[in-house]
Amino acid sequence: MRRRISPAVVLFALAPAVGELLSGSSPPVESFNPFTFFLLAALYGGGAILVRELVFKWRKGWLSLFVLGAVYGIVEEGLMCKSFFAPNWHDLGPLGTYGRWAGVNRVWAQGLTVYHATFSIAIPILLVELAFPTERRRSWVSDEWLKIVGLLFALDIVLGFCCFPKPETPYYPSPLHVAGTVLVVVALVWLAKVLPPTLPIPLLSQVPSEKKFAALGFTSTVAFFVVFWGLPDTNLPPLVTMALGVLVPLVSARFVMRWSGNGAQVVGYSPICSRIWCVEFFHRPCAAPRTFKPHKTRQYCWHEFGWFGRFNRIGVAVATVGAMARQQPRGATERIRS
């Protein structure tokens, strides 16, 4: 049966809705302006398609996807918007001075990089994967269309660099900052290409109910925003805030890995759905397919993204998990073999 719409088209439209509209960064009147929407879709949707297709072609996993998502965040905020460097960026608030060093808004840059990696890239890809389960192991665009998407994305970045935030008074970072940003982007792309698709696996895990995952998603989300948008109003040293900003997602990931048996040997539902690279992304089956039941993976899909996000997104995440979890048996014990 011929599909009516391509998942790439859905991702192209969904990514700006998740990354901009739901976050409140762009109000509905602005987001639904046809010209503005096309620019946002070329940026967010184009970036998400590029990331998804590169991970697919390289046969990598979630680790590489998040690294490429970070690349997207650095390109958007560091090169297009230049908010990593602009001292008077309109959304900075206290972050314009708190943690600013050598012309870089360090705390802001760290928070926005992680934010875009998850909400602008990973969540839209996940949602489209769930909506098109039969398309998970296929490329969504031809090589020709991938080049067109890449060209639109590049043109959007160049346009933003030259004209954003105001065409009459654009801000330009120093050549050293631009060169440093490009070097970081190149290094991360290389890292994403060489990273392994899976991680080490705990031997045994007690799989809790979905409520514990929801609680983890909510508390870690709140913790993320408290760290990056609450602590800057205190006298806490910026380096401490940045360390906590690393600790929050790492601790959250550790809990999910522990509770789900690291997810690395889960088979059958969706390699992009399980939290810790349950199958080598889209292609190769894992080494021990009998060790975990595929239907148990669905209740983890959204909680992996509960590290951070605005509260309306927490509601979307919890509602999504609840809808899927109602069809699944609750807590169970599964043995995960190395």
C-alpha cells in the first residue's frame, strides 16, 4: 500500500512546531506566517532531516543522534542567531553577564545546545518514528532531495548570519569566534561518525512502572530549568552552574539506563524509541534478541527526553507515555545478559 505522505514532510513541519511554537519562542501569529514558517521549517525541519539521514546512513545510534543534535544547536545559536556571543541578545536576561567570558555567553550556550539537541532534533524525530512505524528502517529522502534540504538549511543559516536579529543593525561575532565555532562543529560531526552505536549493558534491571519514569522526567526537567534559568539569579559561581548543568542530564540518563537495563539489548519495537540505543539504530539486530520483550520498550520512549523542556512539553511527554503505557503490562523484572 502506497503511503500518502512522506515522514520527511511531517518531520519538516513538525520540528519547528516543537522547537519554536511549543516553546513559546515564536508566538502563533508569527509561526503561522507563511514566510516565517518556511524559514523556520528550512532551519528546524531541514536540520532534523539531515541529522536523521546521517545517523541512518552511518548506522549509528542515539549517542550519535544527540551529538549531531548538539551540532545543530551550535550552528543555529552560534552561527545563525549568534546568541552565543551577542552580549545584548534579547532572551539572555542575566545570562548576558552571568558566565560570560572571552566574549562567549557560556551558561547560555551550554543550556541552548542541550535544549536544541533534544527538543529541536530528537523529539521530532522520535514522534515521526512513532507515527510511521513501517518507515523506521528506511531512508526518508533520496540523495537528490537530501542535497536540496541541505542547501535550504545552509541558505537559512547564511541569511540569519547576515541579517539576524535586525537587518538594519546585525550583530557579527569576531572571526576568532566564528572559526572556533566551525572547528567545534567539524569535531562533533567527526565524533558522531566514529562513536559506537551501543553502550555497555547492566546485567540485571528491575523495570519499574511508568509513573516512576514520569516522575523522573518531571523532576529532571524542573531541575534543568532551575539550573540554567534560576541559579544565574544567585551568587553561585558560573562554573558551578555549568557543572550542575552537566550533572542533571547525566544523572537522569543513569536512572533510565539502570531502570531499563540500559535498553541496549531490546529488540523489535523501535531502535529510535528505546532510551539507550536498544538496537543499532535502524539496522542491525542486537546480540541477544531473546533477552527482552519488545513490547516493554514503549513506556520508555518519551521519558528519555524528560531531562529538560518547558512545562507544556512535560505535559505532552507524560500524556504520550500514559497513552502508550496503558497498552503495556506494568512493572516487570527482565534479565539483561551481556
